[in-house]
Amino acid sequence: MQTTEVGQNSEIKQVIGSLCMMNNRFMNFMLDDNKKAAQVFLRVILGDDKIKVRNVRIQSFIQNIYGHSSQLDILAQDSKGRYFNVEVQRSDEGAPARRARFYSSILDTHFLQPGKLYEELPDTYVIFITENDVLHDNLPLYNIRRRIDENAKCFEDGSRIIYVNSQRRDNTALGKLMQDLYCTEPKNLHYREFAERMEFLKYSKEGEEKMTDVIEEYAARKAESLAKEAARKAAKEAEEKEQANRIELAQGLLADGMSIEFTVRHSKLTEAEVRELASKLSA
């Protein structure tokens, strides 16, 4: 029992050690109530060193009584009252343009309270950090705003959508931020605010306890994997037993003088298998 527990603890530590910020759950822990780290994120992506984050929350559920509700990965607000929704998307299917549009709209409906003027609607930023270059122009950053077709001027409605291509990991400030997203060791991170948080989460007892749901998710995956392996083993054993029964039946039919065709039809073996058995019987 003790050996099993030691092995499980070792596996858990390996799982935690392998986590990087491109893991959605781990990113949540890195930024949860961590204004300094969220501030670095937004300042680098938006190229604005004056952004001051007032608060940051993870897994914010926004209820839409008229339609689809949403759970936002990270929601931050700065000192100017602007809202920033950051989503980490490893799958291309998780970052379609219309999803970004929907997130932008649901922020609007959530933050404009009844009786308020439209002019009081806060500026919103929906930021998708994608593992692949989902917009396919090999740009590090895609800044998306509405514009007027006839004169190409921006239509300033206060909403912006940004796609960040994490494949562009050069030596610019943004490129170093993208490098940090894939880094698993605090000592190798470029930004101190991330290093301090990662050190706490990965190498302190309090941090490990804080990541209970990551460990539970690991345990669930482990249990699922063991269940699938057991099912595969049971299916293989059943197939082997069935095959042995077919062979036994075919051998009996052949021994009674039944034809190859008759034996194939009744034993469910292939003709090649039956002929092989017949050759062994006649040897």
C-alpha cells in the first residue's frame, strides 16, 4: 500500500512538473487573483505599459437566459474600467471567428445594466491565445476591429478581438511571452511575475494543495485509462476464447469428414484458416 502511494505521489509530481501555461487549467491557476501576472499579459499583448489591472477572475460564468451561456477562462478589469477576456485555445476548433464574436457580445449584454446609457458600455477585449496560427497569415498578433468599408476608417464601438499566435516565439517582448507559455520550469521564464507564481504552484505544499482539481483531473484520466485498458484486455480475451471455440468446432467438423466449404460456413473461420487446420489433420 505504501509503495502504491509513493508511486502515485511520484506520478502526480510528474504531472504537475510537466504543466505549462498553455494548459488551460494551469493558466487559470497562474492568473487567478494574480494582478501582477495578468498585467504583464495584457501590457505585452496590447503594447501598453500603462495598463493597471484592478481585478482578475478565472472561470467566470456568464448566464444568458435567452440563449447560450458561457464560462470565460480569465476575466480581468483595468483601472479604466475596460474588461479583458483571455482564452487559451490549443485546438483550432476552439477558436472560430464566430466564437470570438459571441464572447464579445455576451460581455456587452452582461456589463450594460438595465437603465444605463449605451455610452456607459465599457470597452471590451476578447483575446484568444492559440496554439496554432488559426488565421494562417503567419502574424504574431491579429488585432481585429470593425471598420467602415467605404473609407477604411475604424468604427470605434469599443470592442476588440485579438488573436495571438503562440507559434511566433522570437526575442521580442511578445515572442518571449509566447516562450513562457510553453515553459515548465520557473527558472527558465522571462517574466518574473510568472516565475514567482509557478515556483509557488509547483514547488510548495500550499501550491500543490491549491491545484487539487488538476490532481483530481489527473486521477480521473488515470481511472479512465485503466478502465479502457481493462475493457481492451477483456475484449481481447473474449475474442481469443471465441477463436479457440471456432478452431475446436472446425477441427471436429473436419475430423467427421465435412468439406472445407461446410466447415468455413459453420465455424466462421476463414478458408485459409480451415485449409491450414485440414493440412495438419491429414499430416
